[in-house]
Amino acid sequence: MATTYTLLVQSDARNTAIYPTAASYVIALPFSYRNVRRVKLVSAEIPRSFYAFRLAATNTSVSVTVSGVTKTVTIPDGSYDPPTMAAALQTALAAAFPSAAFVATVGAANNCLTIATTSTAFSLVATVTRPTDPIHWGLAQHLGFATAGGTYAASSSTGYAVTSDLPMETDYIKYLVLDVCEFNSLDDLVTGHKSAFAKLQVSRGTTTAFAPILYKESDICSYSRVDIVPCIGRLDKLTVKWRFPDGTPVNFNGAEHSFALVLETGE
């Protein structure tokens, strides 16, 4: 005879002394579920508190040369749209080269980035800072400079300006991966065989920092329903991890999350 249970999982119920972050933890269940043969993710509330651009992901820096002096220009960790990214880059350029009077603007029609000075020649190198990722290989790629490792030079002949080849790409994280070790059934090209439980789209609902992204059952792909063969004889804990598409752990920056599962047992 099948018995169905709805299980509410809250990351703040973990032992924070052992698991300080909500990105990876083991949580004890209220009691032992016997002979679990099916599980489905039915809802989730995930904070948009993670940063797309972060020093740990090596996607916050470019190399710039002015008057023979080369410096690494770094923007703060954060999530950006094209205008705020241009503003952050202009601030970082001003800090690195105060006398050059850099200005960074975004084209209203094409979303391309233009970096300019009044009368100072400079060059920007599209530095490859993530050599293992051919798609998102560094900050310069997200700024629209398409030639990996290429040099973009600004001089009097270019109006002391360089413009990106492509539109800026700042909202590039499209989904998060939920890994629940006890239920993983999805193969991930990055992390391997049966290394994921569900994939949750993040480019939906809200772009406001720290606002929750809400998922109901109709928003969640059908493959988050898992038939467990053989069944789990006794389930008394969950091992939870959240990852970005490239396999690196999500940093929720102190925010918590929750999700709901429906368990079907053979009790």
C-alpha cells in the first residue's frame, strides 16, 4: 500500500555550526521514511542573492594599459545589468588610472560597451581568466569583447575609444542545479553520472537582489519526479548541494532557501 508524504525542507533548519552555508548541508528529517520509491520536487523559494560576477569565479578582471603601464582592473563581486556593469567598470578604471578620465557607456540601440578617454591612448586585453570554460572565459567576454586574448587599442585614430564587438552579456546564469544525493538521477555533463536531482531556471520572476524566486509545481520540469529503484529502505536525512551550471558551488551570501518534496513510500 502506497503512502504519500509532503516534506518541507528549510535550509535554516540545518546545524549551522557544522554547515555554515546554505549551499551545502546535511539535514535530519523529522522521522524515518520507509521504503521510499518515488520523490517529486513540487515547490521552491530560492533567493536571488548569488552573484554572477565574483572573484572566486575569476570573471571580474580585465587588463588595461595606459602610457606603458599595465594594470589589472577589477570590478566588485555582484550581479549587474549593462548600465550598472558599465558604471562599475568606469569606477574601477578611474581607481586604476585617475588621470585618464575614463568613461564607459552602453549603446542604447545595440547594448555594446564603449570605453573612452578624452585624449589618452590605451589598450584593453580580453584576458582569458577561465581557460577551462570556452563559453564564459572571462569578464571581457561578458563585456562583449569577443576575441579571447585579443588586444583592443584606442588612439587618436579611433577617437580614443574602443567599442565591444558584441552586446554585453551580464545575465548569463540561466539556472541552478539542485543536488540531493539520496535522489540524484540526472546526468550532468560537468559533474557526471547521476549527479543532479533538479534544474531550476533563475531568469524568471524577479531580478531584484535577494528577492525570492518562487517556483510552483507547474514551473518545475517533469524530470524532477524520480522513481527510485531499488527503493530506499530507510530515509532519515537529506544531503543537499546547490551548484552553478559550471559545477561551482552557489554562494547565497547568507540568505536561506526552502523547497517541498512529495515522497511516496511502500509502507
